[in-house]
Amino acid sequence: MSTALRPPSAYEDPIVARRSLAGKRVLVVGGSSGFGRQVALDSALAGADVVVVGRDSAKTHATAQEAGALARGKASALAIDVSSDRGRRELVEAVGEVDHVVSTLGGRLEDDVPEDEEDVVREIARRKVHHNRHLVDALAGSVREGGSFVLTAGSTRGNGGEGARAMVAGNEEIEQLVREKALMLAPGLRVNAVAPTWTQTPLWKHHSDADVVAMRREMEARIPLGRTADIREVARAYLFLMTSDFVTGQTIAVDGGYSLT
Ligand SMILES: NC(=O)c1ccc[n+]([C@@H]2O[C@H](COP(=O)([O-])OP(=O)(O)OC[C@H]3O[C@@H](n4cnc5c(N)ncnc54)[C@H](OP(=O)(O)O)[C@@H]3O)[C@@H](O)[C@H]2O)c1
């Protein structure tokens, strides 16, 4: 691998280094794991007060503690399942005002999984769009003027059978949701999304180590830049979008060129 293709060995990101989120309050829904956890930590380093939301109380509090230590400031945890109206109401009441909302909601199904693989993917995609739409609607009144939402789509290709096509359709719906909400909430708020491709995160914890290695190798062979992402490379796109005041309605693929293939 050439030097240019290597992931960063130390995290010296200018967005973080110049404390670009100083004085801001950042709510990270999904902040206890994976991309969201890294966004919470980097936002704290960039000067923000961070509110970490996840379902698992221990993980959520652990990330808030880490973020608080990095920021030497405030970081708090809310263990709430935001997939229901009740959960979203609880979140709105508990959180107060924020400047930015990051959502990494989406991922795998843990219960009432349909039997057919394609139906599983379709249901994951459907719930992802549904939960993010309702989250934006519920929280729009809690975001201060000049703030933003950054959602999570996914960079995928549709040539891997029905399952892949269903996933692509779901991610396209997130991109459409971002455009729709960006127009609806302008000029006060911005709405954008990050679209990662396969990245090793706890999302894959239910697979065996051997399966995860096989998935990673398969993706390394398909991604034009010849490797999968370092999780911090994905997180920095969320910070870029939070701090880019003239960008709205956009989905940024952080995928090593996968979506071009
Ligand atoms: N990793 C990849 O390969 C990949 C590729 C493309 C797109 N994506 C997208 O990236 C997003 C995040 O993925 P990730 O890899 O960071 O996953 P992850 O490590 O599993 O993190 C998911 C986070 O979301 C929280 N969460 C899930 N459902 C929730 C709910 N109903 N209420 C509150 N919190 C909830 C989880 O909290 P608990 O653990 O407490 O439930 C956890 O903090 C997803 O939208 C996924 O589709 C991932």
C-alpha cells in the first residue's frame, strides 16, 4: 500500500484542532457506538458540549465519560430508545436546546426479523428512513438557528441481487429525505448526510471474526482506494458538515470511490 492510501496514524484533524465546535451543543443519536461514538469524541475535542444517546445505558454513559474527559467540559448521556413516538418525546424533553443533531440510526434488525433475507434488508431500510424522518420532525424545534442535522445514509451498489437493490433504495430515500428536510427547514437550519460504505464497527459484532475478515477483504478488493475506511475518516465528514455553514441538502460519500464502481 502506498503512503497516500494509508489511513491517518495520528488524528491531527484541522476541524478538530481549531476547536471549530467551541461553545456548541451537539446531540449524537447513536453516539454510544461505531461512527456516532467517534463523532461524539471528536466533537468534544473540537470544543462542543456533547449529549450521547443510545439504548444501552452502560455504553452511553461510558462514551459520555470519555467525551467529557477529552473536552474537559460537559458531556452527558441519555439512554433512550428513539424508535417510538414516546422515546422521541422523552428525548425532546430531556435534551433542551442544541446546535447540531447527528443521527446514525439504522443498521441491523434485532427482533421480529422477517424470514427472507431480502425482506430483512427491505425492513432495515424502511425502519431507517422512518426513524430518521420522525427524529428530524421531533427535534427540529430544539435546534438553535444556524444549526444542523447530519444523518447517515450508506454508499452501496445495486448489482448484488435484490437485497443490495433494497439497501440502495433505502439509502436513496435517506438522500431524498435530506433534500426534502433541507428545503423545509431553510433558512434557519441545514440538513445533510454522510454515506459510508462497509467499515469495521460494532455493527458487525454479531458476525464471527472470520466472517468480518472475509467481508473486509471482499470490500478491499472492490473499493477503488484499495482499503476500507478508518472510522475516524468517516467521523470527520460529520464534523465537516456541522461546521460548513453554506452546505445543505447534501449527502457526502466517504467510501474510497465505491459508489463510482
Ligand atoms: N458500519 C458499516 O459498515 C456501515 C456501512 C454503511 C452505512 N452504515 C450506517 O451507519 C450507521 C451506524 O452504523 P455503525 O456501524 O456506527 O453502527 P453501531 O456501531 O451498531 O452503532 C449504532 C448506534 O445507534 C444506536 N441506536 C440504534 N438504534 C437506536 C434506537 N432505536 N434508539 C437509540 N439509539 C439507537 C446504538 O445504541 P445501542 O447499541 O445502545 O443500541 C449505537 O449507539 C447506520 O445507519 C448504518 O446503516 C454503516
